Amino acid sequence: MRILVYEFVSGGGNAEDSLPSNVLSEGFSMLRGLTADFKAAGHSVATVLDSRLAAFNPPLEAECEARVTSRAASEEAFETAAKSAEAAYVIAPESGGLLRTLVEKIEKIGMGSLNCTSSAISTAANKLIFLEHAKHLGLSTPKSLVFRVGDRIDEITESIKNELGFPAIVKPVDGVSCSGLSIVSDRRQVERAVEKLKATHSSEVFLAQEDVVGEAASVSLFSTDNEALPVTLNRQNISLNTPRTESSYDGGIVPSDSPSKQEVFSIAKKAAKSIPGLRGYIGVDLVLTKEMPVVIEVNPRLTTSYIGLRMVSGFNPAQALIDSALERKLPVDCETFGYSSFVKVKTRKPKKDLLFKTYELTGVFAPPFPISRDRSAFAMVTSHGETLQTALSRLEKNRNTLLTTLDAKGE
């Protein structure tokens, strides 16, 4: 089967603006991992690339349908490539309705969509709608307040202080990863957090939530719409910062050992099964507190944890995505082996000859492409080991090798 895999940032979604290296490291990692797995399953894979990324001939097992230099060209190339494929998978943020819009285009073309349905994406992507939905299911969720960006700051602050307490989390209703998210502890920080939201998101409403104390985690599942199968519990490494600094998703561990694993699996399965149209790969984010797992959100798309899942899976997760989305079949054998660990590494912007050397380094899954406007770049470094300690030791070794390579004098 010929499959189009379109990743928004790699594929020209930011073609007329700067390419965010931090976000690109996650997007390219998912694109690279999924295309490699589709190829390993015997499928042919096509994609669209931003011309600035394509210029570095990135390590990618996919046929490049087009090298685009504008957002309009990216959209045109996406639709053209989709019409010549038998199936398509879109990796894009839900914010601003972007993922839903792209999936709707696939649905209108009439070829096989490997994504969740556009209606399911609408339900899951809006954090306010999902939180209300989760409450009706009897799931534990963070105490939340809803505000409009035009509300008075003193009223917002008083409500947060009296009903949630400080510190609290301020975030957009349709944000992805940690985009636009801040942790706030006083009035000035609340005002700055709202200004940050205005600058990064178009939504008129946002959420303030209690700061749930516990371990950030996620569950990777496959869903057929009617049934869901949790495969791995994953640890998330997240940095929550004040409005002056960007909060970030920094990496993770797959799988994560937890005595509450089966309880978490049951909760994630219940959440995934409850939204009609969720199919293929699904991610459920939670916080594991001492009392109970608290559900944060459902991600109706591929998540960065996929790059860890594929390293420990005894099956091909990309084929499982196809089977669950198109054939309504869940994988039978979901055994995993060992542990994978992955981390985003900030580096200085490398010269081209040093960049090419990183393509050959063990564990450098997303090279530090020198495409940002500042002097920095981000790489995604991975590792695998039979034990967690072995995986973490190898991750540190791979990270140090990358940094040492980039410290060499390039031409």
C-alpha cells in the first residue's frame, strides 16, 4: 500500500516563518519513526518536506513528493500527494483546529484515513469539552476554571487564588505539548501568563487548573473505535515554567514501571473507548498521584512516546495502526522488550559537515538541523537497554557523543 505521511512542521507548515527547532525535533522524530515502520511492514511511503529541511537531505525512509517554500505550496502538495496515495496519516497539532482541518481534507478526498475521525479530534482536542466528558465518565480530573482572555486580570487572579490556590497552571484549551502553558504563583505571573496565551494562541478562552502533584505519565493505546488496547505506560519528563520561560516536554521513558499500571490502563482504556471515532494510535496523558491517577487529556494522534514504543515493541506498531484504523483489528501480541529512553538535547547550530556526521551516530534520531534564527538547535537522542539503568546509561553516552562530535571544528 502507498501511504502519505504528512508531518506539519517538517512538511512546510512553517514555510513562511522560522522553523522551530525545538518542535521540529519531535515532529521529525515521529515522521522518521513512522515512515521507517511503514516501510518495514512492506508499504511504500511518501511525504512532503519544507525546502529548508530537504536541503540537508535528512535521514528519512520516504519518497519526497515535493519540496515546498510556502504554506500554500505545502497545502497544495499535501492534497496532490494524498490523491495519489491509498492511505494517509497526518501528524499535526490540534491547536487552531489544524489537525482536524487536515484530516477533513483526507476524508473528503475519500482515500483511507489512518487518523482518528475529524469529529473525534474536535471532541478530544478541546480540553474543556474533554474534561466535562471525563467527569461524566467518573474519571478523576484536575479542578479547572474557564476564563476569557478579555476578562479582568484581578478577577481572574482572585478566582484562581480562592478556588484553586497557588501555584496553578494556566494553559490554552487547544494547546499541544506544553505550548502556551505556564505555572503561576502570584498576580503578576497571572497577567504575564494571559499575555503569553494571547501571543501564541487564537482561542478566546483558556483554562486555569490546580497544580496536580505527581508523576507525569502517558499511555499508548491502539483503538478500533469500539475497543481499545493499552500497550505501554510511559514516563514523561516535563518542565513547568513561569510565563517568562517556555514550559517544555523534554523526553521520556517507555515503558514506565508502576504498581498502579493496570489501574492506569483501565482508566486510559475507558477514556479512549468513550469518544466515538478514536481509532489507530491514541495517547492519554495522566498524572500519577499518591491517591489516584488523574486524567489530563486524550491525544487523538501520534505522540512523541511513539519513538520509544517502537524501540521496545515485539510487533510493528505502524502496521498495528493500520490494522486498528482500517481493519478494526487490535494487535494480538503486544509484548515489549527492555526499556527505551529519549531526550531533546539543545546544541549549538552545527555546520553542515558536522550535521552530516550526526546522521551516523547511534541514537541520534532527529539531528540538530541548523534551521533556527538563533545560534541553537535541538536533537532527539534515544537509547534502548534490557534494563532501565542500561537504557539511561546508553542515553547519556549517546548524548555525550553527539555533543563531542559537534564540538569538533567543522569546515
